[in-house]
Amino acid sequence: MKQTDLKKIIQQLLKATNAFDVEAALTLFAANAVIDDVSVGEKFKGKKGVRNYLEKFFVGYKTKTKLVSVEMPDELHANAKVDFTGDFGHETGALNFTFNANGQILKIDAYLD
């Protein structure tokens, strides 16, 4: 995958989550995707787990995410620095993405600074 394609997928995800559109966000994930969020101490597996994560931490807390920067070490990985605001206040952190060859999100390692 081209780096520009990976950045577009990340931007699509943030657009969907900022609009609280869980269905649109889910289309970007592989069926066996995993979100590992160390800040909450849980791994969310599969589309059901991803849905649960998005509904709880993005919709539930009215989270808005701003993309600060993206580093792409190779064609299947992107490390995004982000700025979160919501009912919890303000946090900064990262979403480190792994993509499959089809451009779907396979894994996100998420953490707060």
C-alpha cells in the first residue's frame, strides 16, 4: 500500500469517529481486527470488539480526535500522534496502525501520553 493510501484510511477513520458514525468506521477494519488500548487495559477483538470500543470510548465520551502527525515506517504500518477531546477533557496519545494487504485496519495499538 502507498503511504498516501494509509494516511487516507486514517483520515477516514477519524472523520467517521468524529461524526460518531460507528458503521462507517467499522467498514475500515478487517474482520479479525484488534484494538489494544493500554490506557484502558483491554484488547478489543473482531468487529464486535471494535464496535464495543468505538461505542464506549468515542460515542460514549463524545471523543473528537485531531490528527497531529503520521509516521509510516513501511507500507503496512502507520504511527499517528493524536489529540483527543471529549467529556473526559483533553488528552494526547497515539494510534499505531497495522494494515493488511487489502488496506483494512488489522490492529491498532492505542495509548495516551
